[in-house]
Amino acid sequence: MATRTLKAVRCPTEELSLTNCAVINEKEPHVEGHVTVYNEKREFVFTLKTHPEVGVGCIAFSLPQRKWAGLVLGDDFKVTNYKFDKSKGCVSNMMVEIDFLQKKSIDSNPYDSDKMASEFLQQFNNQAFTVGQQLVFSFSDKLFNLLIKDMEAMDASILKGGHVSDASRKKIKVGLLLANSQVIFEKSPNSPVLLIGKSKTRESRQSIISPDWNFEKMGIGGLDKEFSGIFRRAFASRVFPPDIVEQMGCKHVKGILLYGPPGCGKTLMARQIGKMLNAREPKIVNGPEVLNKFVGESEANIRKLFADAEEEQKRLGANSGLHIIIFDEIDAICKQRGSMAGSTGVHDTVVNQLLSKIDGVEQLNNILVIGMTNRPDLIDEALLRPGRLEVKMEIGLPDERGRIQILKIHTAKMRQYELLAKDVDINELAVETKNYSGAELEGLIRAAQSTAMNRHIKASNTVEVDLQTAEKLLVSRHDFMASLNNDIKPAFGTNQEDYASYIMNGIIRWGDPVSAVLEDGELLVQQTKNSDRTPLVSVLLEGPPNSGKTALSAKIAEDSNFPFIKICSPDKMIGFSEIAKCQAIKKIFEDAYKSQLSCVVVDDIERLLDFVPIGPRFSNLVLQALLVLLKKPPPKGRKLLIIGTTSRKDVLQEMEMLDAFSTTIHILNISRGEQLVEALELLGSFHEKERAIIAKAVEGQSLWIGIKKLLMLIEMASQMDPDYRVKKFLSLLKDEGGLDANLFVAI
């Protein structure tokens, strides 16, 4: 507006004089929000309120305002609108001097500066303040005189998640107070006010979104990206001034769902969100605690959680503080409605109550509900729609950079007191711990510490610590490697013992067919790693029994060095019902989807399907589950290699399963004499002269024997006397491979 001239008058009511606002008539043209009042070449900024008792052409001030700005009743003053630069003029920190307003109200009671700061923000939210300004503040039925001593601007980079140092904080003369500003109280010199709480000094007060926010100090590692995503979606609107949020028609996010594997930091993340925000003390609820055997009590427990937020919203409206409610294991109380057959319906009514509280007819705008679960698939869909738990963030397994952060956090004290040996390389440990969760990494460090401490315990009748050597205690690389190999295994990782048993004799490259299979396998591994067009690659290794299909598939999987390798084998599902078998297979694939690169070996498919030729009989339920899972692409950004093995290609053809695989590789048996001799040489089972006899015997013969069967025959023959073992081997070979009986005449 253009500059207007208004007459200074008294504040019409005592209540308005406590608001720290100048008052005008609502019909005053072109005057709104905040104004600058000019008096004797000085400028004073005030926030405006309206009241009908103030005449048009007048502007009303309280006594403290008139004293501060030197305003005389009845005088005319030039007034113009004042606009705040949101990127520079918002208050980050404000230092306020406090004293009793009147001597007769002096007492020795302690006043909680934290509650005082919270009340101050509620009473004066979105108001203009100036360094040197005086005002009256009502708290606990007492009136206090306040003096604004110092203000710092909120740096715009905080809103972008950037790092702000102390040096970059800027002092300001005039600033806009926001709900997330920090107010620090200091008693005036010689004042008898007794302050307690963290808000009484600048040093002990942590900023709402701390400029030096440090994930390592807060104990969060590997979750920078997730934290930034949550901040962008859930808190950015709460940091901005309310008028901008209102102009945009923006509603605050009321709910976050954190999900992912156990031990990846969901609870830790929720705890730190509560610490980071200027909010009421978070209410942390374990899901099962809500349930009660008495009718209506479970729903009442939900209502109690929201009671404080409801009361404060009714009292203070938009100036209400933020109330955070954290539900751990939320799937315990928010299962799909109607899913629990034969239940009393308690779960359903609890879900209904929670839905109505978060986003019902009477909406609460001062709440943030954080739910945590390992099983998002169990939660009622209505709870996950926008307006409720709309920010869904997967807290997954940490990548290598995240593992470095986590290991640094948990070894910080050991490094500080020089208890970590110099040969321990955090980067090396991060590489070795693929698919370890944060909890498993912490467990690994504990196991290494225990191993190191165990060296300093005396082996005697009593358990004693060898104090002479204990002073030289160091946790070494050897301790970590021992724990890595023996103590802590990742739940969602590669169990080397699992597939090592399938290739305990190594891969015998008896001819080109074996090399060709391994080369094709390597090509498929590279395709899975590098191709963006085919995130799902599946291959079927098919061939006669005992031809080494499982060993070749395990070798391809091992050589891939994928962080997640699992073998889906019938021997792990003996005695399972069809439904239990489907669930076990589904879990292996769901675990695979949680890793960036995964390999699943589906071994002996016809056994998984319970196929027998008599009948014939097979499990249609397992067949349908496999057909779906073999074709289902992994989530975005994840890649999966599936290797299947079968001895009955014809059966899979009939079941239409062959089409579910991207490609098929045929595995051959040993079919020529020179291939057999090559295999014997590689195995080193017979002496050179013995191999020469066997080579002469099988020369020109037709063979058909699998490498697995050949190993069995060799081991059987080797138990014989050295003079007879060649003859025994050829006899066994004849029985198995159809060799000519006349070859024994020459031996």
C-alpha cells in the first residue's frame, strides 16, 4: 500500500494488549499483516489485529509498545505495509530477557523455561519481533516483562537438508517468529525469576532442525537418503510459515509408515524424528499394548493417545504444538478388517477408531502418527491412503556406504580410547558384510569385542581376568574375521555353507560341455548386473540325473558374488503341506527382492512339485506359485537371477513351465572315453598306469554316465586292494554305463 497516516490510540481491551499486536479497524483500507510505523526517522515493525472499537484512521497500541517506540497518544504516524523475505527474515533463534512485570507478583517458584518457550511460540506465532522490543507475556497466571535481546535468521539451506555451520548464522534486527523457531530465556540482571529447563541458556538448547544435524552423533547410519525423503514429504510444510502453507492450500502430512526387514533402524529412525522436532514428548506405543480383553477398552486406549492433541487444538487452533504418536509393530492392531476368522472383531473396531482419529470428520492438524512394521502387507489398506499413513518409506538393508557409517558409529568409542587395532579396516569390513542389517553389524562388533576379551581370561578353576594383559586389550582384524565367519550370519544374505555343500568336490571340467555351461552362466550373471531392460533373468539347467546340474547352478551363483544368494531346495521342505511349501518358496523370493542384486536357485523342480510318474501326481498349488514367482519382475532398482534345475524337461513342458524361463541350458553326461580319462586325471583318483589301462579299455566305447555317478563309482573302487581296483571300477562302469563285457578279457 502507499504510505498512510494513522492516529495513535489506546488498545481497546486488556486481552488485546497482551497479544503484542497493533490493532486497527477491520474496514481500514489496504492495511494488512504486518506494518512499519515511522517515528522520528526510526522504523518500528508491528503485527496487526482488528477490533471494531478502533476507529477507521486510527491504530491502537499497548503501553509497552508505546514506551518502546516512543509513541504519543493522539499523534499521527506514517504507516506502510511490511513484507518479510521468507528466505532471510524468519527467526531461527531468539534470546529473551525475562522479569516479573510487577514487584507484588514476585515469588520464588521455579518456572519451566521449556514450557514457557512452548507457550511463547503458541501465543506469538507468525508475529514480527524487533531486537530491543519490550512486551508483556502471560504465563501460569503471572505477567512477565520481556525484552528481545538477540535474533538469528533461519538459513534457507536447513529447508533443503543442507549443513549449516555456526559461522553461517546471521544476526537480524527484525524477524518473523515461526512454530519451529527456538526461544531461549535469560533472566534480567538482578531479577528474582527462577528458571529451570533447557530453554534457559543458548548452549543447552538444541535447535528444532539442528543446523549441525549429524547422523553419526544421533546414532543413525546409512539412512541419509531415507531421512531426507521423510523430511521432504512430512516436515517441509511444517517448517514453512503458516501463511504460505495456507495460501498454497497445503495440508500437513499426518502419518508415516516405516517398513522393512528387522534390525534396519525403523525404531531408531522414529525415535530420532521425535528428538529432532520441536514437538511434545513423543508417545511410544507397542502395538499389542493397545489391546485389552474388556469390551471398548482397546478403543478407549486409542482415544487416550489423541486426547492431549484434541484438547490443545481446541484451545490454540493453528498455534497448537505438534504431537507425535509412534506405533511400534502397528500390524498387531491394524490388520486387514475381516481377515481374522472367528475373532471377536476387536481388531476391526480398533482400526476403525484409529482411522477416525487420524483423518475422521473432526480432523486434527497437530498430529504426526509414525507406524513401524516388518509386514506392511498385513495392514488395512484404508490406513495407507493419502491423509493417513501416506508417506510409506522402506528402511531397507544398508548399502556399502551405509555400512561404513554404521560401523563407524559402533566403533567410535573404541577408536576414541585406542582399543581398535590398526589392522582393522572399516572399508574392508563394509565390503565383507553384504546384506547385513544395522543390528547385525552391531552384533558383529559385539562378537569381535567378546573374542578379543576372551583372550585375556585365565583358564583356571575360577573365571578370572588376566589384569596384566588386559591393559593391552585390542580388537584386531582377526577378531572381526572370526566373528564374521563363525558368529554372525545375515538373515537376508548369502549363507555360504548352504551352497558350498553342493560343490564340495569342486567343478570337474571334463570337457567343453562343462566349460560352455559355466560361460553361458557367466553371460547371464553379467546380463543381470548390467542390463536395465531385463531386471529379471531366469535360466533352466536341464539334463539327465547325476549330471551335476545342482553343482553347476551353485557354482554360477557363487561366482556371481551377488550379495543375496539362496537355494530353494526340496530337502528344506520335507513334510511341508502344500500351503506351507508355497509360503516358504514365496518368502525366499520376497527376501530376494530386498537386495539390490539377488540370485535364487530353484533346485530339483519336479521334487518341489511332488511329481511322480505313477498317476501321474503333482502339486498344482506349488506349480501355480512357481509359475507366478518365476515371471514376477523384482521391484524397481532391484535385479534378480533365477537358476532352475530339473531332470524331467518333458514334465515341465507338459506343465507349461518351460515358457516361464528366459532360456534353457542342456547339461550332458560323459559320453566318450577321452572325457572319462580327462575326468579321472582331474580327480587324481588313479595312478598314471591305472589310467592308461582304463583309457585302453574304454577306447572307442559308447558311454553315458553323469559326473556325480562317476565320483561314486571311483570312491567305491578305491576301497578295494590296489591290484583289483581298476578291474572293479570297470566292472561298476559296465553295470552303469553299458560298456562291452568283452573288454574284461584283456585285463
